[in-house]
Amino acid sequence: MASALAGAPDLGDRFELLELLGAGTSGRVYRARDSRYGLEVALKVLTTVRPEALRAFKQEFRALAHVSH
């Protein structure tokens, strides 16, 4: 069985991808560990950079920027 992380992007040293949570038309969402803050986070990576996909991503980011758990 192929790993769900096969083909995942290299995000440098800050984020360690742990698991693919889902995928849609414009990107993938991973469970990841943020080494800077020591937290597990949901990390969305765009796979398509079309103007409408970028606009939707920015709108989603603004909506979630103030969410705290």
C-alpha cells in the first residue's frame, strides 16, 4: 500500500507532515507538527494556483485566523 504522504511537498524544517487529512480541487490538508511552536496543526497546501483558488484560500485564511481551540 502506498504511503498517503508519497508525493507530499517538502516544507523545509518547520513542518513535519504526519498524515493526509483530505484533498479537494485546489489543495490538500495535512496533520502536521510545527517545530517552531511544538504544536500539531492542520496545514493546507495549494496544489492549484489559479486566481480563483488563491482568492478562496485567502478568504478561508481570514475567516480562520481568529479561531482558537
